[in-house]
Amino acid sequence: MKIFTRHMVGLLFFCLFGSTMLQAQEKSTLDQERREALRQTKEYAFMQGAIKSDRPLIGIYTGHASEGIGISSVVEGGGAAAAGLEAGDVITAINGNRLEQLHDLQIELSKYEGDQTVAVEYIRDGQARQAQVTLKAKPHIRSDRPLIGIYPESNAGQGIRVDDITAGGGAVEAGIRSGDVITHINDALINSTTDLMAELSKYESGQSVAVAYTRDGQTRQAQVVLKERKTTTNWTQERNPCDVFIGVSLGGSGDNGRGVHVSNIIDDTPAKVSDVRGGDVIMAFDDVSVNTFNELLHERNKHQPGDYFTLTIMREGRQMDIEAQFKTCDEETPVEKEEEEIIQEDKKSGYEPVILDNSLKVEQWKAFPNPAFGNLSVQFEAEALPTTVRLVDVNGKAVFQETINRFDGYYNQQIDLKDVTPGNYFLQVRQGERVVTEKIVVMPRA
């Protein structure tokens, strides 16, 4: 009897397990079919001209909803925010035309121009509502736009806060400092990083622009000479060909902290092959939202060489899915880097404060490449005294430290940055109470 019972329990478990696996497989197949059908619908709409690439923006980031268009967040300074729409609302119609999927919204917006007002029907907490939303023209953002020389940070829709400045940039030469809030460029209102990039796209390097900003509550103005955006490939790092690699250089978060901004695409990688572009914002990896470099890496590292994956990106205000495939184990990928204006920092507290002091005199000082990833080469000559070399983050946490009690006056070493979180750091050389400091930017990549 016991043997019979064990056989029956085993058979029941096998049937339930097999049924669950079959259902999962059917669901996966159905999801793929739905995604392919949606992709074809989008492509058809684009080919027929129903979806315009220059359609105006309503000012939302879309989320999931069983019916209609869910709002995951609104764009600061956009039409939706001005009309009172909020995260969690679900848009059901525009000017009486029902919306069920994202491409319905894209088709509807393609009927209008910037500055036109549309009636938006939406649901909040189960209650139907309506608002008049003024659409905004899609900004033109050039990938080769000049640089103003800052690391911008969101300021709750009231200008752009200067998180840090770049050495040799126009901003520092004009006297702009960290903590200043830029409000206008040549009388154009600047309330987001998108506003900043769109305005800079109107100019060329070498031109001077009037920058209005506030410091300690006082309004100021400066003439800033824009600098050329430089792309360099100074070195190549060998990669383990069995590591999965997307092929993008990253430049901080997208607007409102949503997604991860792509600054550059590396040749002969999945990103290049699948037409990911500089300026795209990666919103999700395999339908999982990613808002930081580490979140993107976490999802990427779930894969093996040769696996397929899906990137959900925002491109010029349009959300789209890109299907791609990681290279197999025998295919190597090159690495290169690009100077970028937006760097995300990992801010923590409770560490030794950063000493911004250059009282120590050194000769033949070199720290390169900067910006850097992979390895940072450090070379200098100084007095033959006990010397400490360290790399610290903006809060004073040391990610590298070397103390040489019998320093012979010459230093030539490489600092391994592969496991260092992207952001702004300070390289410091210290002898007694004297210190020399240089800012180092560690670039992200995936």
C-alpha cells in the first residue's frame, strides 16, 4: 500500500510539474508572439506615416496598465505635469480617441504640432478625469553638440544644479561653481537636462553664450565659451570573451532619474548591431526597469554568451523595444570611451573628508586617461619622503590607497578601476601635511 501511495504521489507531482512547465512555455511563446505582433504593428504604422518621428511630446514616461497608457512619471516642465497629471494615472483617450497601447498614443500625438492643446481623459484612483494638456515640440538634440563644461543635476524643475565642473571647460573659466543653479542660456529657460542639451545643440564650439544662474539666492550672469566635444580612443582593454557585453558607454541617469543615458556605442557589439544609438535612454532590460548603472549590470549578468535580450529605450520621446543577442564565447569585443557631460555619483557618508589642497609640489605629474575606466596610470616625482597615494570618492571613502614608507622619489603605477563605481573621484598624493589633488572621472560602461 505504501509503495502504491508513493507511486501515486510521484505521478501527481510529475503531472503538476509538467503542467506548470507547459504553461510557462506556452506563456513565453504567447509573449513572444504578442511582442512580434506589436513590433510589426509599430513598423507598419511608421511605414504608413501614421507615427511621425517629429511628433510633439505630452510629457510622460509610460508604465504598465491593463487598459490605457499608464504613467510611471511625468517630465518636469512638460505639458502633462503642468496640467496636473501624476504618476499612477492611466490615460484612456486623447480628444475622444481611445488609447489601448503605446503605439495608439504615438499615432494620436502624430496628428498634432507643438503648442497645440488636447483633451486628455485619464483615470486616477478609479475615478475618470479630464485635463487640457499643451503639447511640447520635440527638441532637436545633436550628438556633436558643444559642451558647457558642467556635470548637471536635476533641481526639481527649477533650473539645473551644477553638481561639478570639468577642468578646462567654459563654465569654470567663466567663474561658475559647483552648487550654482543655471536658469537660462541666452534667455532660453533651462529646467531639465533635456532643455540644456537642446539649447546647446543650437550652437557650435567656440561660440559664447550668456548663462544666467543663481548662487546663494543671488542672480548672476556670465559669458561662457562653449568647448568642442571630443571623442578619443586612448587605449584598449582586453576583455574575457565569455563575459556578456552590451557595448554601450553610459552617461548617468535620464530625465527625472528614469533610465540610464547612453553616451556612446562601441563598434562590433550587440548594441551597434541592433541599432542602439548615442542619446538613447535605456529604460528597462528584459522588461525590468533600470535606473542606475548597477541595476543594468545586475540584469545583464543574468545572461550567458549567445543569449537574446530586450532593451526598452526612450529615443527622442518615443519608447521602443530593441531585440539583441550577446556575442558567443569566441567573439571578442573592443572597448573605447567618450568624454561625457553627465556623470552619476554614488553618494555616501561617514568617511574621511576630501582634502582639496595642492601644497605638495610634484614634478612630471601625469594621471591618465581622464575620464578613465579599466586602469588609471599615475606618474610623478617628489621628495624621497614617506608617501601615500589614494583615490577617494566625493565623500572621502578610499577605493584605493597605497602607503610607501621608503619612497625613492619616483612613482609609476596603474590603479585598477574595473570594480570601482562610476562617478567623480579625487586622486591624492600626500607627504605629511602636504597634499596634491586632481579630480578623476571614472566612466561607466556595460
